[in-house]
Amino acid sequence: MKKIIAGNWKMNGDANSLQNLFDGLQNLKSKNTVIVCPPFTMLNVPAPSNVAIGAQDCSSHNVGAYTGQISARMLADIAVKYVILGHSERRLYNGEESVEIREKALRAIENNITPIICIGETLNQKEQGETLGILTKQLTESLPNGVPAIIAYEPIWAIGTGLVASNDEIKAVHAHLRTLVDLPLLYGGSVNGKNACEILNIKNVDGVLVGGASLKIEDFALIINANGV
Ligand code: PGA
């Protein structure tokens, strides 16, 4: 089945390394939707036609005196098709709250950009058995009613740590999310070429959001082709 494979470059790379990734992706045959989300400064590096471009954030405003911010309207102006919103690193380091993420998602939709809204629990919340409650709250608060978003479940303790949620954990969370929304559901957190196939085969997993392993073509290609070419 066709899946969504999204790469989140975070604050890594440069125009040259992104060009290398694109060169490698250009000849890759895949039935999947491939999205690459580089930093803002590299959004103008020309992507091959089989790759869609996403940003990693946008403003909750369309225009105005907001120094340092970039609006969804500006992203649409350079043909950006997706935007990651509410990544746990932004929630943590930039104090982003779900209400603001919701506004950002509305601006994205208004500008024909699909938001990829991230939700996830901390290790402590998981250990307290709060996972589903936290995710329900984050989802209902961040996702505007009826918008065609993509949802990414990224357990915070699994991001960049090499720890991956077990198949049973992913299955249970995604089954729960499916009861709340009928939208594509991605899993993220230490996805790599070795575990991607198994994760993509879990029920209600419509794709993956990949950090570290999206930086190099060798690793990213394995994930893109993990469910067959
Ligand atoms: P990771 O990051 O794949 O490096 O764990 C995932 C993410 O933060 O989107």
C-alpha cells in the first residue's frame, strides 16, 4: 500500500547536502509519497518531481510585524506543500502550545499547505500510564475541526534516542488515534532502514516521519523502499 515517508532535517545540512539527497531521490522508484522538510534557507533548492517539499514550522499570522517569522503564505509562494507543526522540539524549546499550533494549522490550510501535526508523550507520562489521555488532549487542541491534516505520533522518548516504541505500543496508540480522526497517521521516533518495514506494516500506520535517517540518501532510500518499490 502507498505510504507517506517524510524526512525532517531539523537544523541540519546545507544546500549541497540537500542537493545530494535530491540527486539520489530523483532516480528512486517508489509508490510512496516522499516529503522532505529542510530548514527554511534550503527550501529553494530545486526538488525532483517525485519529492514534495515541506517546511518545519510556520507563523500563526499571514503577514505583519513578526520579526523572524515565516508565514504559510510565504511558503505557498515558493511551492511548499507541507508544513510540520507542533514538533515536540518546538513545543519544548519554543514554548509552543496546542492553541498556537491550531492557528498555524489554519493558516497552512488557508494557503493550501497540508499541516503535519505532531503529538507525543514524554517518558514520564508514558510511565504514569497517561499516553492516550495526553495524545487525545494534544490532538483535539491542535487539530482544527475538519481540516485535511496529517498526524504524526512521535513519542518524545523515542526521538533521536535509538529507542523505538514497540510494535504493540504503536499499534495501540494508532488504533486509539484512528477512533478520533480519519486522517493519515504517521509514526516517528528513531525510524531507520532496519525497522521501517515492520513499522509500516502495523495496522493504522500510514507512514513515517524520519529525523536522523533522512539526512543521508543511503538510509532514507532504505526507508522509502521498505514496503516494496
Ligand atoms: P529521529 O527524529 O528519527 O531522529 O528520532 C524523528 C523526528 O523528530 O521527527
